[in-house]
Amino acid sequence: MKLTIKLLPPYRKKGEPDEHPILIEGQPVDLQQLAVHLSREWKDRLGYALIDDKKLLTAEFLINGKHAPLETILEEGDQVTIIPYICGG
């Protein structure tokens, strides 16, 4: 299945494109499985894990510009945008 991953800072580094094609082989995956896959396979590119030690997401995900539950099965051609949570005070 071919997807497009759109990264926002700090995942996207200055001067890099914000969209990256990705091919996921095998059975259909849901959004949470994709986050686990990207955390493992794109560890150097992201610089941050998308799933923390407690198995909680560290970012917000949009599918084709819309919020979706983590159980949403991704479809061929979907664009998944990864938006980091912002903390601070």
C-alpha cells in the first residue's frame, strides 16, 4: 500500500521536503500500527518516537486532512500528517 507521510517541524528539518512517499507491505494497517512502524523504521529521520514507553502517542495524526481514531484502517493513497504535540509553559 502506498501512502504519503507529511511531516511538520520538528519532524521535518529545515530544507527537507514535507511530504514523503512510503510503501507498506503486507496486510492493511491502522493508524497506530503505522505510528509503531514509523517510530521503528524512521527513527533517525524523526528524531522522536511517535509512541512513548507507555505506548502513548507523542503526536497528532490526520488522515487526508481529517482527524481519525487510531483504529482507522489506512487505504491506498492516503496522506497521513504527523503533528507534534506542543508542551511548555
